[in-house]
Amino acid sequence: MTLLPTSPERVPTSAAQHRQPVLLGLHLRAGAGLSTVVGRAEAAGARCLQVFTQSPRSWGRAPQPPERLLELRGRVEASPTVSVLLCHATYLINLAAPDHAVRTNSRRCLVANLAGATAVGAAGLVLHPGSHRGAGWETGGHRIVDGLRWSLDAPRGSCDILLENTAGGGDTMGRSFSELARLIEWAGFDERLGVCLDSQHLFAAGADFASAAAMDAVIAEFDATVGLRRLRAIHFNDSHVPFGSQRDRHASLGLGMIGAEALRCFVGHPRLQGLPVVIETPGRQGGDPGRADVDYARSLRGAGRRRYAA
Ligand SMILES: [Zn+2]
Ligand SMILES: [Zn+2]
């Protein structure tokens, strides 16, 4: 692992950032209809919302029709509470795939996802960077960068892509901040690339944030590699699997293996304040996450902020 802290010092924080809390929210499945998610997010007290604009696990299914996407955009713009919308890209996309047909499908699917995210006015499209599947990191990295450039330059979208850190299983790429930084560097530091940081993936990849000092070190390493200005969204999930297990398995907050204190130190960190924070877990009361999950996350955040108050 290359997630070793590079510096134990505190990252300096602006006063303005200290004052603004994180925008807690949810990932919701469209279910009965894409536009219903805003009402459900509002009922849960969410300030941000993440959705798929097309099926997460299939290439073939048609994306949501344009009128639905526009309706969702209108609902978010009119919402008194939800102020940030994010989209998550289809899971099947693998820009690094050795198989040419899979790579081509992935690029096309990413462009369709970008078009959907653009249509709903999303602040970013969260994407798992990919898996080189034995081809080696360098080869996979160049494939990802080519795919990102091709997709971002395609005429149908203008939404930014947020590369998500991964749990690190198999040949997945983006398991450390230095890997994410290298992809962004190879893409010429394209301004349309940001990063989404997932707490479960971080834990599973073996990065310790169990205390304020440890989380400070994680944030300092992020700043020294990727740069904090690229951090645009947070996924706030507990883990079904142990520390360092490299598996991507989300648990409801407080019901997994990360531990309440680490969750507090994570979400309470001063440098995360002001960012959209999406809960992508099963709900504490079953189904999608809801008010109980947002309320619990808010209590973690409140206690977490006090860890850094001194
Ligand atoms: Zn995530
Ligand atoms: Zn995940």
C-alpha cells in the first residue's frame, strides 16, 4: 500500500471552510421514478443527492428519457433543501479493459452517462477509474487516460468526472491517492477531473483514520498528491469487511467495522466541510437510506467537528 502518511502536521484550514458544515445526503435508486427521489431526499433531510441516470449494471438498457432528466433537474433547482446533485456512472464501465470491445463499450457508456449527468445539472459524475486485468498499471493507466480524454471531449456532455478511490481488490486502479494523482497528471491535469473520496474504500484499502491525528495525515497525504482543490465529493459509508481487506462492501453507518470514532474523525475533518457527503449504504431501517441515516451521520459529524476544535 502507498497510503502511508507523509506528514503528521495539520493541514491549514480556511476560516470560511470551518464555518460551513458538510452537505449530508443520500444515494437513492430511481425505483418508481427518477423525479420522486428529490421528494424522498427532502423527507430524509438531505442537502445533497446522488443518482444513476441509467441502469448501473447493464450496457443495453436505455438511459432515462430526456424529459425525466429535465424534470429531475427542475425538482432539484426548486428544492428548498437539496442543493447539490451528483451522478454515479454505470458500474460496468472499465476504461482500462484489455478487451477492445469492452473498452469501446465503456467509452460509449461513459459518454451517455456524461450526457445524462449534464442534462440533470449534476455537479459531477463519479467514476471508478477501472481495472487493468493483468495488463499492468502503466498500460491500464494510459487506457484510462485515453478514455477519459475521449469521453470528456465528446460533444454530448460538459459535466466533470470525479474519479473515486477504490478498495483495491484485484487489478483495480485508484486504490491510493498517488495512483489517482498519477492518472490526473497523465491526463494533463485536466480541469474537468476531480476526486470523490469514499470512506469504506479508504478503510478497505488500508488507510487508517481512527483518530483526528490519523485523519489529518490522510488529508495531508491527499493534499500532497492529488491536491485538496480536486476533492469535490465524499462518499460516507461504513464497512462490512475488515480494515485492509480490499473489498468494496458498504454497511450502514455505525453498523459496520469502521467504528464510530473513526467515522466521526472522518466526517468531522475541517477540510471536508462544505463538500457534498453522500451516504451510499443500505438504510438502517432497510431499503434505501433515509432520515435515520442522515440524522445519525449528522450526529457523527457534530461530534467529529469537536475532535478538531482545539
Ligand atoms: Zn462510493
Ligand atoms: Zn463502494
